Amino acid sequence: METIVQLSYDHLKGDDTKSLFLLCGLIGGTIQVETLLVLGMGLGLFEEFRRTMQDSRDRLDTMLSELRSACLLLDGGDNKENVTIHDRYSEVVVSTPFRDKNSLTIHDGCGTWPKEKLDECRARIVNVGNDRLVELMPRRIPHAKMLMLSGQHDMGDCSKKYFKDMKELRALCLCAKSITSLPSSTENLGNLQSLIINCHLKDVAILGNLTALQILSFAGDTISRLPKKIGELTNLRSLNIGHTDRLIIEPGVLEGLINLEELHVKGSDHQWMKEDDTSSSLSGARLAELKSLTKLTSLEITISRGPHLLEDDDLPVWNLIRFSIEIGYAGGRDFQGLNSMKLDLRECGNVLSREWIQVILQKTQYLYLSWLSEFRESAHELCTRGFRELKHLDIEDSSSIKYIANSSSDRRLTAFPKLESLFLKNLINLENICHGANAPECFGKLKAVSIKKCDRLKYLWRLSEIQRLAQLEQIQVWGCKSMRALIRDDTGEGIADADHIAELPNVRRLDLAGSPNMTSILCAETETPSEGTPIQVTFSLVPSVNLSY
């Protein structure tokens, strides 16, 4: 096994890619790509490609693809958030051929090394979970470039001076649950560029002294307050404070991070303040502070109290490449890696008219809307510039929606050209999915449709529209009281082929339940039966059918 791994390793093109493989082997198992980005940037693995954070992400993707092609990483399929290295490969990375005195990596198994060998070690990447190595690290391996502190060890009496001699450290990952405070020697880490914290810390103000820091990531519920001192990190390019319960971001922190390119506050229960809110019990950052972040290209944010958007300034969305924005207590689905917008409009329906929302909607790939009771009666009109990138549309509990795509003129409407899935639930006034003249590319990529509790809807499509649905794979209709059929014959003739057959060739799942008035797949334009040969609608590939009333 060592020979196979060594041969594949030796054939890798660049030293940075080799270092990335060693980093994967040192961590082992399934690893978050985000972790590799943070630690890799700290180690300078993307130095030639780091003009922007997005450049570094693109370079990391290329390097990971190379490792997969060399069979040094397992193929994760559609999972783009994690990578996995085989346990045997990970064992090889920390084995003798890879960790002589010039080794790049050591781990806690090296804590049994004799003093002389540790003194000779010039490891760049160190993973520590062993109490003895924790104690020896600062004195024996002061030249380490990256340190991962994990396990349940206690730093003990050495904690205050722990980082005193580790001035070359560039990347640090604190994952030891026993660590509840940062040692005073943390301020000696003047070259530190990347920091991951996955332990519960009471006070992180000392981090404001690490002026070289470019990436700061708090993994999960690790802090309760982001102090104003953090706002002095003017070189910071990426800040992750997502999924932190009852987080308070002190005023002035965000507006000081003028070089920030990525801000992740998604899932954090921070209560964004109004401009005129002086309540001491809820003193926190204002959304208006985000105006200072002119370099922002990635934004993940949850704004639970939606009405504030009606009073605060626009979010800085003009240069966004990656985003996930939630306003209100929105539900919906999660589509990995897609730009998403989730809007609960119960208290802020007018937000759709804001310019920054319209800019975001034309870039959005997954859109969830609920409680839309005004503004537009057709879903496609929600974005005045057109849904150019939308792949998944999810609308619930919205009484104003009568149509999904509506053309009120003879001009054919081009809407939803990239839409792959459509989820509609409890749209009590929905009459038609398509109304009026629509261009052939409208819904041309649709693969899945789920309709639930839309009680005025009588059918899904007209027969004249069926040819554009060639890619449709799944149809689900639940609890639609007025539904008579899936398809209405609006043509008389000319749509079906010579055998009077209209086909949906790729439908694999048909799920019809709780719609007592549905008696057929195809119904006529009128109640009067037409003369001639009836048209048949066929499903060539349906292995799964669920019919219940």
C-alpha cells in the first residue's frame, strides 16, 4: 500500500498539491472542504491564485480534482462540501516514509519519539491530540507552520506561554473541547493568517491583536459575543460566525472589516438592530454596517426579523458570486452549493420591490417564498429582470399567486428557462401554472413537479404545452380538491402524433393522492366529448405509481 500511495504522490504535478494530500492524510476520514480552504490558505498552498478568496476556492477545487484523478481521494459524487481519504491512505501519510526528520507532517503518535528526534523535527503540519505532545509542542517544534489541537487534553500550566515560541505559525485549528479561554501568548502569533475555533470560548477579544489574520472561522456554537476588538482586523478576508445561538455582534465590528470578501452569519440568532434602536439589552450590529463591505463576494446571512429591512439600507449584493440569504422564519429545502434566497414575507411583503432584492433574484438558483399576499399575481413577475438562473422554485401559503407564468399579450413569454423543479403548496388562488402564450423554452428543463393543497387548480398543463416537458421525471399531486386531470386538451388536433399519442417519455414517478375529482390523466376542453380518435398520454418509464383518493 505504501508503494502505491508513494507512486501516486510522486506523480502529482505541484508541491502545493502534494502538501494538500498530506494535509488530508493528517486530518483523515471525511473532511470539510471549507476546513481545507482555511488551513490551506494559511499554509500558502494557493499563493499564486489568491488574488481573491474565490480564486483560492477555484484553485482548491482544481487540486482536489487532481487528487481524485490520482485515486488519492475517494469520489464523493455530488457532495461538494466534503472530501474523504481512505483510512489506509491516511495511515500511510503518517507512516515512516512520510515522517523522517524532514517530514512535512507529524501527529499525536509521534509523542513517543525520543527528545533527540523531536529536536530535529522541522514539521510544517502538526496534528496534536496527545497530552504529551501537547506539552512538548512549543519547545520541541517551534517552526511549525500549522497546528491542530484536538482531543480532550488539558493544556495545564503551560497554557499561558503555550504559543510564545511559535512565531512562525500561519494556520491554527483549536478543536479541543477542554479549552475555554485563549492563552495570553496568543498575541505572539503575529504571522497567523488562518484560525479555526471549534471550542467554547468565553472571550475572543485577544484575537483583535492578530493583525495578519485573513480567515477567522468559528465552527458552530462556540462564542456568544463578537467583541468590537475584532473590528480592528482590517486584513480579514473571510469571517464565519454561522450557526451560533444567541450571538451578539457588537456595534462597529462589521463596518471595520473593510477588506472582507466573505461573511457567513447564516443560522446565527443575532438580532439585527434598527438605526434608532438604543436598547442596552439588545445592543448589537446594524445591517447598515454591511455597507462598508464593498469587496464582499460571498454572503450567507439570516435576518429573522424581516421588517428591519424596510428601514435599514440595502445589503451589499452588487458583487456577490456566492450567497444564501434568509429573511424571516423561512422554511424550504436545501440545495447544496446553489445560490439561494428564502423569504418569509408575513411582515415585509414590500421588500420585493427593493432594488437589491431584484439584483439578487436574477442571480438566484433556489428561491423559497411564503406568505406572499400582495405585489404580483404571477410568480414570474416577482423578478422584474427575469429569473435568468433559477433552477428550483418553492412557493407556499401565498394567496396572491394565480399563475406561475402568465403572458397577458400575444407575445410569447420566455420565463424559467433553467427551472428544474417546481414546488407549490397551499396556493389557494392558483388557477394555472401557465397562462397565455409561452415560448417553447419556458419550463423546457423541468424535471420534478410537486403540487399540494392548491384547491382551485383543475389541471397542470394544456396538451399544447406537453412537448416542452420531455425532461419531466416526477409528478406529485396531493390534496387538490378541484383537480380533474393532469392535462387538458386545448387543441383538438395537431399536437399528438399520427397514432394519437402524446408522450411524457422520462416520467419515472407518478404520485397522485387526495384529489377526489381527478378521474383521468387527460381531460377535454369542455364537458362534451369530442368526435374522432381519442388522444392517449403515455408514460414510458414509470416504475413507481401511487394512486389514492
